[in-house]
Amino acid sequence: MKASTILNIVLALALAIVCAKMAYGSNSAEKEKTEEKSAGDDGNATKSHGAFKEFDINEDFNENAFNYFMKGGGLILAAGDKEKSNAMTIGWGGIGQLWRKKVVTVYVAKGRYTHQFMEKTKYFTIMEFKDRNVGKYMGSHSGRDEDKAAALGLHTAYTENGTPYYEEADMVIECRLMYKDEFNPSNFTDDVPRDFYKDFSPGLHSLYIGEVVSAMKK
């Protein structure tokens, strides 16, 4: 083979290598720009979970704390793990600050099926649905008798902590349990709670306070 032919081959290979490196560098730079664009002010990219995207509860949650738990006929509380879980409609609750943490307080009567899951859980979720039929059904049927999620056509998903939620929800708030207790009748200082529990068959409520660890919405 002539020396000129070999030289041409070598030059062609060198040119191909240079072009490949330039293309790789361009793609890497574009990828970095895209990541920077999707990142927040703190440099951390917003996480997505299917149709959901995480949001900052401090910046993007502006609900009225006095009526939030009755929004859409009630929120859905879910607890359990990947082996077994249950959900129910709740109309009682509170949001605010405690121990320098953003917290959610929920109440579950001892006779409710979800109570046993809340007693064992480390995390729980609060879900908001635009479809009011979800709250109505969850509030009028028991998980002891049927799979309510299946009956409604809901699909169970799990957070990184293994906490159940439904893919069809519009917003999900995940909480880490920090405190729990049961109402003590001897501490009632008014007739309102005394009268309420006279004919309330599910029994006394337990309260659960959880730190908000994540929030996502569609």
C-alpha cells in the first residue's frame, strides 16, 4: 500500500475521532443546561413521580387551614405498606407548625379499619381528589368488607418510604408519624365532646401528628 494512501486513512480516522469528541461534548453541555433549567433555586432538580411532580409546601400550598379537610367532601387518608394497606375519608384534621416542623394532624376513631394501620405505621399520606365520588365511597364503605380502591378503579402506588397513595389522586402529602395518642374522656372540659361520643359507635378518636416529608401534585 502506498504511503500516501496510509496517510489519508490515518487522517480520516483522526478527523472522525475529533468529530465524535466534539459531538459528545456538545450533547453533554446541552444535557447540563437542561438539568440546570429544571433545577430549583437551590440547584436541586424537581422530582417527578409519573404524572406527579413534587412541590415546595412552603411556597406552593395556600389552602385555608380551617376548611381544608372538608375540601371536596373530605380528604383521603391512607396507611399501611406494600403488603397491606387501607384508606378512608377524613373530615377532621389540622395543618400548621409544631416542634419547628410543618405538621399535619389527623384523627381516626378506634373502631375504624384504618386505625390498626395507623397504629403500626411510620408514615401516612393525605390525598386530595377532585372527584367527590371517591370521598363519598371511601367514607361509606369499610376496608374490612371489600377492596375499596379496586371498587373505585384506583391504582395503588408507593412513595420512596413505601407509603401507599393512589395514582388517580390530584395531590398527595406524605407525613412521618411523630406523635400519637387517644382521647381521654376525663380530659374533656366541655359538653361538646361528651355529647358527641354518647352515640358514636366507632368509639373515641386517636390523634396522629406527622411531619410533612414530601408533597406532590399533578
